[in-house]
Amino acid sequence: MLRSFGLPGSPVSLLETLTGTGQPCLAMHIPDGFLSLPVSLVTWAISIALIALALRQVKVDYQDRAVPLMGICAAFIFAAQMINFPIPGGTSGHLLGGTLAGVLLGPWAGTLVMTVVFIVQAVLFQDGGLTVLGANIFNMGLVGTFGGYYLYKTLRSALGFNRWRGMAIAVAITAWLSVVVGSLVCALQLAISGTVPLAVAVTAMVGWHILIGIGEALITLVAISYVWRTRPDLLYDPPRIAAQKYPLPNLDPR
């Protein structure tokens, strides 16, 4: 995600950052007042529905041991988002983490983790507005956890589900694409709301987030590679070797 430090004034200038090229850059943390009421309500409705569904699925499908992993994953993503990496033009980006959460926890628990992260950011750090929190959760969290997870699983199955090569390619492509698609959705929301012209929004958002997506892919790949080497059984879809190396304990007392 792009870190953008705007100047007070018009709605567009609040989203602009000087890049040295004369082109505006738009940040994915949308502030209050930048989306129209219909767009805000629609994104809130979608986000709330998916969060409610995720809560129900986590209660039904997940084991108790997933709860500590969810906490650790949320803490890691939150901390990693505080670290910026520079990109050309004098701006910087940071990890989103939606794909990372989806690969580690699956789409349901990953959705809850990303929701908590963005709520804390909005409430404590004013990183994004409260009235548009539904849009920010959808753009930066749900796109990566839901869309990202199922794309990752499809690619991994096609490239070799139990091989690191298939895993690595699937993770890298999905992490990069989740950032680019998230920025495109954000640009469309801003354009539909009348905040900025569609051509400007798409050029500024997608253009820079293509570069930021590379950083997202690298960070996600490093994190997943560590888990793959040390505790592959912690992955939501572990490779076959994990079941042999880390068999589940027999809890039947008989």
C-alpha cells in the first residue's frame, strides 16, 4: 500500500503526493469524505456480510489451535505494515498482508485477522476514515484474503501442490496481483464517487501499486518460505510431507 502525504485543500490534493514526475499518487487508505454515500454503504454491506460469514465459518471449521496463530499472524502483519520500503518518486509503500493471512489461515480466519488490523489502524492511528472503513477493509483485506486465497490455491494445484516451486510461484503472483487489483478497485470507487476522474485514478493508483506489489510479493514469499521450511503443518493447506513429519496427536483416550 502507498504511503501518501497530501497537502490540505481540494479532495484531489488530499490524495496527491509529489513524485517528481508531476503525476499524482493516490493512497489506498481512503479518508473520510472521499466516497459517496451509496459507494460507502455498498462496501460496508459487502464487508459486514463477509465478516459475519467468516465468524460463523471459523466457529464451525477451525480448531482451537488456530486462535493463537490468528493472533500471531495479526501482530506480525500489523508490525510489518509499520515498515515502509521506498519506491521511485520519493514515496514509499508497505505490506498489505491479505494474501499472507489467506495462505497461513485460510480465507475465513484470514478475513477476521485483516479486519482487526485495519480497525486498529483506523481507530488508533487515523490511517483511513471510519465512515469508509468498510471500503478499506474490502479493498486491502478481503480482495487479498478471499480472491487471493482461491487464486493462490488454483495456481498451486496447477503448478505442483506439494512442491515448493509451485507454492512459491503461486504465492508471489497472488500477492502481487492482490495489491494491483485492490488499487484498481479503490480507483473505481473514487471515480464512481466523483472524487477524481477515472483515468487519473487508475493511472496513479495502479501505476504505483504495480511496483508496490513487487515488495508485497517478496515479503510474503520470505514469510511463507520460512514457515514452509520450519513448520509446514501450520499452513492452511499444508504439503503432504507435513502430515508425515508432524502427524496430529491421537486424542482418543481409548
